[in-house]
Amino acid sequence: MAWKSKLLMGAAGLALTWPGLAAADPVTDAKIAALEQQLSLLQAQIADLKAATSARVAAPRADAATTSATIAGGKPSIASSDGKFSATLHGVMQLDTARYDQDDRLPAAVTARDLSSGANFRRARIGVDGKVFGNFDYNILFDFGGSGAEDSGRVQEMWVQYSGLKPLRFRIGAFAPPLGLADAASTNGSLFPERPAAADIARGLGGGDTRIGAGVIGSGDHWFASAIATGPLVQSLNSGATGFNAPVFDEQQGYALRVAGVPLHGSDWRIHVGANASAVAQPADLGPAAANRYALQLRERPELRVDGARLVDTGQIDAKGARAYGLELAAQKQNLLVEGEYFDFSVARRNAAAGIADPSFKGWYVQGGYLLTGE
């Protein structure tokens, strides 16, 4: 009994002296709570640091995804990820060489002059085109080539158009208004180095390269239509191939219309028909000192322009206006293409003398080609 009592007393004393079995210490609990609070704060700070670091790392990836760069058809292009903004660089180089074979015994007149054999850059163009805000297209193109000699550089095209109302496009700026089948074909892929002379005279009356204008263009799978109000050509004040352009008091005003379609077509053939018209409603006013104040002139260079001489030229006609009508016809069967156009020109004289009629002219061409390489 005495031994048992001593054992119980020893166990009680051990319980009082052992820390884990003793009563909780308030100071220790406070320290533990403080440590736990500091640990929680540290974990929160680590979480915030991870989030901030992840955002900074992901930001460049998001920025990189907003634009894309491609090279399609040899043209470098950049575009926004949504496709609403884009810019494509493009350039054209055409070097012409020629040797003119002429009879030396011809009289020394303008139409029988010794044409200059040699070489020149007919077209040397660089520009950018693309879209902005999704529904607006633009094109900026400069040309340093020329006929007979290179130029110091001029605006070839500079326009903007709204394309948000399909199938119509509303364009304003400097561009060649659609005027005929040969005019519609890009010089980058034309059958010959130059357009047919009759077609080039027609497009130059109220349209042509560098013409300032505004109008509407519409097209579908098998039809095309356009109506453009035209003004003057872009002026270039330099001593290069285009020369110095004399100032005018009132600039030319005119219009250009075209309709065309493919009414008959199959899997490997098609028939194209079309009609076009252009007019000068108000010739440019060159001022009272000019020999012909309201001069209009129909003229054209050879269809190879190493020499810039114009072998076809009406001279200046003092005119109230002029017009040109054209008809188009073309047929394609697999690799074979045949096309032609007919044009009728008329100039209304100003204050014509008695017995002097208004001049009129006609012109046409037929040309064709067969693609040997099978594209």
C-alpha cells in the first residue's frame, strides 16, 4: 500500500514537471499565433509576386500576337490580328531596250525623225497599299520611270476608298479610272510592253494614269461597272521626262464610265463584252496668252517607249469638249486569249471658222496570245 501511494505521487509529480502535459503557456500561444500570422502574410506576398511576374511575362506574348508579318507573292506585308489594319510593300521594275529600223531617205519631219535606239526604265515603281479600320482601302505608289527618259519621281497613284458597302467601293484620289479592256489590265501582266495606241488615246482623254477623280466602282463574279468624275492630272514640277507643267486658270473636268460582263462562260472558256465612255466637259483654261486657250490634243507614242516621240498627234485644238466611246470583246479558251476594242473619238471646236467641221477619229485593235507554260 505504501509503495502504491509513492508510485501515484511520483506520477503526479512527473505530470506537473513535463511541459507537454502541463497546462498551456499563454506566452507560447501568442508567439505561435504571431508566427502563423507572419506565415500567412508571407504566403500572400508570394502569391502577389507570382501573379505580377506572370503578367509581365505574358504581356510581350499578347503584344506579339496583335500583328502578323507575311511574304505572299514576293510582297512583304504586316497586318493586325483582327485584319482591320494592314500594309503591303510592292515594287515594279520594267527596263525596255529597243533598236528602231528606219529608212534614212525619209524627209526630216516630225513624223519621220530618227528615233533614238537604246534603253530606259519605263516603269520603276515603289509603294504601299492596305487597309485601315477594316472598311477603308488605300494605295500610295510613286514612279521614277518614264517614256524616253527616266523621271525624278512623281505620284502614280494615291487614293483611299470605302469598301464597307458590298459590292460597291467609293474611291477618291489620284488613280486611273476604268476605261476599257486594255486599260483594266495591269501593265505587270499585259500581253505587250505597252497598251494598244487606240486604247491609250481613249484612256488619256478623260482618264489615264495620275488622274485625280472620285466615284463608285462595283463588281461581282461576272460583272463590272464604274462611274468616275475626273479632274486634272497630278502635276510634276521637274525637268525630267514629264517636263514642267504650265499653270492653268481652270482645270479640266470630265467623266469616265464603264460596264462589262462575262455573259457566257464554262469551266475552261468565257466570253467578255463591255462598253465604255469618257468625256471632257470642260477643257483646261490655259489663260488668255495661250495660242489655244482651251486646248485639247489627241496624241500617242509608239508602243515601245524607249523613244518618247509621239508619232500620232492632232496638234492643239481649241475645243469646248470631247468624247470617246468604246466597245470591248474578248474570248478565252483554256490557254488561248483573243481580245479587241473599237473606239470613236469626237472633238467639239470652240468658235470654229465657217466650213470647218468638228474633227472625229476612229481606232481599233485586235490582239491575242497563247500561254505555253500551262498556268
